[in-house]
Amino acid sequence: MTIRITWKRVLATLVGLAALGLAVAWSGVISLAASSGHWAITDWFLHWAMRNSVRTHAALTTPEDPADASGLVSAAGHFANACAVCHGAPGQKPAPVMQAATPPAPNLAINAREWSDKQLFWILQHGVKYTGMPAWAVQDRPDEVRRMVAFVRRLPGMSPAQYRALVAQASPAIDPDNCTGCHGTDGGGRGSPDIPILGGQSPDYLLAALRGYANGTRSSAVMQQVAMRMDPAAMEAAARRFAAMPGLGAKPAGDDAAAKIVERGLPDQQLPACASCHAPGKPYPVLAGQRASYIAARLRHWQGDKNMVDARKSHATMPVIARRIPKDMIDPIARYLEGNAGAKR
């Protein structure tokens, strides 16, 4: 007997299969226990689909320069605080409870070799659904993601000693909140171009910054991970400790055109003088003596901010001002503000 295939029969079959699937899901007979793992074919299919998705989206959406090796210290610090518990680290095993997940977090000393820099960037920035791999905590700091790409790329060949040197964790008695791992025991930022000098900074500004990172009004996945764990007393103690260290305050020196912008601004471009806000006694950070690479990177970040902002809001002032600075003057301004302190670093 020949069964004639019709659209009605096809539709009825599809509806029946959908109803059967819903009934099975409703019954609860399918185990979702992480302890049971995946069938081999399920594991293969999910990873196959994930790899295809990463490859496509990374090719279309990631920057052409997805890795930045100039900031390995801050990347290592964030990895130690947020990633090592799942993935482990050189000389450090991952937490057993994290490895009991389905799927378990991969060993990056092996897994990192399987991805290109652009693919690592996409995974780190956006995360992967249904795997426990989160997206980067803030989506407007690609500079932080690029530094982490460079760090992860080096994990396969990194020794435990090299990892410990990058993380440089001090004794809890000296540094209970592990700030010195990035900022150094002298508040100088361990010579890393992406880490600001904190020594000599205004304690009120440092405290306000920590509170901003903790409540999310300041954007940095690296700093949020640290600040959110600090109670108010710990924030105040850290702010006082770093502010009391020597560091900032060096007299600006160098380029006359940069000096004009810093001291007098560009009135015809509605660009106020840097010194009108960043001067002693003002509720803004001290810039004199700050690392030039850090100042320049922050100004470029603000210039590239695509969001429309309201300049009347204090936290939105810098993107508006930074866009008025001529691009070719960013580095001269940064070097001028760093002044003679730069020769000592």
C-alpha cells in the first residue's frame, strides 16, 4: 500500500513531533544533572555549533588588532581574581567544584592554542551561552579585552614563576585587598603603561573612584571585580594608603602647544583648560606626573565613545571634552602632563 504524502500529513506529523517533545519535556524524565555529562554526539554537536558561531562572528565583528601585550600585569591580576578559579593557572589547579560543571572550563594552557586572537577576543568580550563562560563585565572597555587576549595567548608557554611575577600578590597583612598586584607597593603601577600612578593622588578622588567601580558608574571589569568586594572601611583605608605615597605632583614640562591647551585651553573650540579642573584643591584627579601612556589611552577611549552623553552629568564630562582635543595633540598633552617624571620611569 502506498501512502500518499500531502502537506496536511506533513504538517500533522510536525505538530505531533512538537507535541511529543513538549510532553517529554513536561514529564521531566530527561535528566539535566551536570553530573551525568553529555552524550558524546551531543557534546560534539554543541562544540561544533559553538566553534562555527565563534569563527563567523569573530571574522565579522572583532577589531583588526585584537591583542595588546603592553598590559599583561593588569590582565594577569584580573585573571587571578576572576578566571583562575575555573580555568586554573600556571602551577595552580582549578577549583574542583568548577570542574564538576557540564561542560567543565577548559585548561587554557591547552585550549588557547585552538583559537586565533580575533576568536579569543570575541569569546572574552561576549562569552558563550550554556557553558558558564560569561561576557566581559563591561562592554565599553575593549582595551581591557585586548590585554586579556595577549595574556591568554601566552598561557601555553607561561611558567608558574612567570605567572607569579606578573600577579605579584603581596601578603594579606600588607595588602588585604590585593591592590598592589597591579598598582605596586609604592603606588607606581609597576611600570605598566595601562595602570595609573596612585601615589600622591587625592584620597577623596581615590575613594570616589572605588565607590564608582563598585556601584558600576565607572566602567572597568578589572576594577569592578576588586572594588565590589571591598567594604567602606577597606576603601577608605586603601585610598589613604596610596594617597600618602610619593608619586604624582611633578611639574609639567615640554611642548609649548600642549602647555597652552593644559593651562589656557582652546576657547575657539570650546575646550577648557585641563588645569581649570585638574589642579590642587579641585575634586578631580591630579594629572601632573601621571604616566603619559595612561593619559593618552584614556583620552583616546573617550574620543571613541559612541554614546551621546549629557555634559551636565559629572561622570559624562570627559567624553565631551576629549572629543574637542585635536587628535594630534593627545600625545604631546600626555607627555607634557607627565613632565620630568617620565624620565625616571
